[in-house]
Amino acid sequence: MDFLTSTTHLHITTWVVMLVLFFVAVAKYSKGVHMALRLFYLLAIVSGLALYLEYRATFEYDIKFTFAILTIGMMEMVLVRGQKGKSTTVVWALFAVFALVTIFYGLKLPAGMDFF
């Protein structure tokens, strides 16, 4: 399990691929892309959970983990509500807020990059 926690590269890669798949699925919905996106949800959660268990020293890690799960939930809600033809405006706004908070904490924490 050391490969999951030695660096954050695996986790960042899963998030980048997940975001690309999400925007592809939003632009042109495909059941295959949605299923691949769900696989990357799981990969991001597993790699994030490994990092969380390794580095959680402050309450900020709990906040980041919570907002990451909320971000994934909003991504799924945007796709499902959009596929059903329901309004997604509020869900898009929540996704944007949760994603920004998650990225901020991910970069701010000691296991992240030193931008802040």
C-alpha cells in the first residue's frame, strides 16, 4: 500500500482523469463514459482514503475528505439529473463551490503542493 501514500501523484492523476471524463460525459452523454467515470470515482476515493489515513494530522484533512465526497456526489447528480431532463443549475453551483474548496484544501495541506 506504500505506492498509494508515497506521493500524491496517483490521487491527482485520478482526479484529473475523472474531471476530463466528467466534462466529456456532460458534453455528450454516453453510458460507457459514465461507467468509466464511476470507476474513477472509486479510484479517487481509494487513493484519497489511503492518503487520508496516512496523513490526517489536523481537522483540515477531515474537511477536505468531506468536500471531496460531496464534489463526487454533485458530479453524479449533474449527470443523472441532466440525463432525466431535470434542472441542474443548483447542482452545478454546488459542484463548483465544493470542487473549489476541495482543490484549495488539497493544495493547502502538507501532503499537497506549496501554493498557499
